[in-house]
Amino acid sequence: VLDQVKNEFNTTDDPYSIWRQGLTIYTTLDVELQKYAEQVAREQVADLIVQEKNASNAAVVAMKNDTGEILAMVGSLDYNDEEIDGQVNVATAQRQPGSSFKPYVYLTAIQQGQAPSSMILDVPTAFPQSDGTYYRPENYDRQYHGPVSFRNALARSYNIPAIKVMDQVGVANALRMAHRMGINGLDRGLNYYGLNLVLGGGEVSLLDHTYAYSVFANQGVQVGEPVLPNEERTGFRSLNPVSVLQVRDSDGNTLKKYEAPEAERIFSAEVAYVMADIMSDDLARAPAFGANTDLTLPDRKVAAKTGTTNGFKDNWTMGFTPDLTVGVWVGNT
């Protein structure tokens, strides 16, 4: 929040000018939801430690879909804990998203005319690389499942089909889609990344990732406030999530007031419906993850996707209902 306000209202080279101006800043945070997110994050990591799992920290972002407002942001479990680098805001840090990146790629494929019923082969495959070597990916379960539909391949998070889909749509096209939806990282050039990007072979921030997933929840529409002119980049998002509702100076003058979100359609409502339907299909997901797991809610439909990096260093769960989008990271800073 302070970085954003400094960018907007700091008109001098003095890093403390916003304090000298006596600005009062009203944020979008829902205090009760913020406290709840902090409590649950601490409880979950404490439980993992009891289970002797190698995880010491967590981050959470919760966002209101129809306004783009950030309702909760947990950057770490304890700001003052040096052992977990608590002063690092993991919600804005760049981390590998694992398979939680896959929906951007499948979305690109459906945009290009594929369907949830489209078939793809999950068989041992060697993908030629530019250096003359071959990339031979494996599935999480170290098994092969033969012909599978796009729906089942995404719901069960099979790796080989995902890489084949990435190969079909083109890495650059999938990256363009991710950028437009809200991913501000992965900016080393469209030709820098390889097929393993679909498995999280790049880095994103939890905040960007959650904002991008809110576009799925909003039927393909991105909502928020305009990117500042000095931060605009061709091919990237034109809107930002909202963290500041109002700014007043020491005289009580209103310098900024968030009235209503702006909106931009990124992809069609029909495509958004298909993606949400796949990510909420517990029947399709069950053979790999089990039925009625924590990826479901008893009283409403919820869409979700997980991601894990090598050695379980980063563990993600991204999910949304029509009202709220939530992103969670658990691991080690």
C-alpha cells in the first residue's frame, strides 16, 4: 500500500515526503477477514510442523471479485520472526507456481477452439529442445494414463498432457494470456521460457496469481483500477487490484477516492464458464486427488487448482467462488 501511495503522491525525491504530508490512508482490508486469514495460516502451518512436514511459512491473498478489492493479505506468519524471514512479504514475492499455472495454458487452448472433451495422449514423450537434448517429463504419480480428455487431464493435473497442450498452443501465446489476465512477472521475453512453464517453470507473485484467477471468477472480465501511466507495459494488464479506498492530506482534503471499478473483458463468458466447470468438477478430479476433499465446500460450488514445485518447496492452492478469489502459498521463504 505504501509503495502504491508513494508512486501516486510522492512528488519529490524525499522518501519520507508522504509522512511529512501527513497523509491518512484508508485501505480495502476487511479487518475480520484479515485476522481470520492470519489465524488459519498459523494453525495450518503449526499442524504441518506437528506432522513433520517441511513447511515453516504461509501467505494468503483474498480478493473481492466484483470490485478487485484486496480484502486480506498475509505476507508471512510473523513479521518479527527472523527464522522465516518474516519481514519478506511472500504475497508479493516471485515464486514458482507449479501446476497452478496450467489453467492459463488450457484456457489458451480452449480459446483456440479445443473443447473439454478434446482427447490428448498421456504416454511417454520426448520433447526436442533447442540445444539438441530431449525433455522427458513425468506425471506426479509416475504413471501413464493413455488417451485422456482435456477436462480430466487438467482436473487430475497430469503433466505430460499439459506439456503437449503447451506445445500445441505455443509458449508465447500462453504467456500473452497470463500477462493480460494479471501476471506482471515472467517478463524476460516471450521466447525466453520453455514448455516447462506450464508446470511452473517461471516465477509469479501470489498477488498477481490471485488477481489473474479472479478473471476466471468474473466470467472473463478483469476489474480494478487503471495501471499508473508510468507503469504501463504493452501486452500486460491495464488494471490493478485495489488496495486503497481513500487518501486524505493533513487538512482533510481528499486526494484520492475509489468510487467504482473499471472493467475489461479478457476472454468470453462462455470460455470462462468452461474453465470454471472443469476446475470445480470433483468427479473428474477424484481419481487423482480423492472425492470431497478440502478442494470442495459443503454449501457452495468452488473452483480450485493446486500447484507444487520440486521438493515441495512451494505449495499453492488457488480457488474461487462467484464472490471471492483466494490464493494460498505454503512453504519456506
